[in-house]
Amino acid sequence: MTDQPKEVQRLVEAIKALEAIEDDAEAARAATAVLDAWPDYHAQLREFRQQRVLALKAQGKTWAQIADEALGGVHPTRAQQIATGKRGTKRPKADEAPAAE
């Protein structure tokens, strides 16, 4: 965990703090509150990342540089998709059949 930014470490620590709640009902309520709020935060994080990727591109970075340096080694095409706001697809689990089209 030490190679992660301190903000990521704090998020992980917050999750661990939820896990440390001893009372089961209280822990479940706290987890529910976080999960209820998560869609808004998730959207906010996606938009934040998109803006930063666009800023890097405006600075003259290539998609390959952005993909490797800023996004942790994703494919350059994925970096372009993030810049346009395209979401990743959810893949079915290995033991699940794909949805019918």
C-alpha cells in the first residue's frame, strides 16, 4: 500500500475502519450509507479523471504516454475512450453466460 498516493491510502483506511466496526448492525448501516452515496462519487471520479486526461493531452502528451504514465498501463485506446467519457464494459464472470442480444 505504500506505493499508492496518500489519498488512495486514506480511502483504503476508511474501508478498513468500516470493517473494524464491531457491532454487526452498525457496520451494515455504515456500509449501506457508503454504498448509497457511491454512485455520485463514482461519477465524480470518472469526470475528474476525464478532465485530467484531457489536460494531459492538451499539454502535448501522446495517448500512449497518458495510458502508461497517468493511467497505469492501460491501452492507449482506453486512454482515448476515457477522454471522450466512454465507460468500460462490464464483462460477465467466467461462469456466467453472456447476455442475449
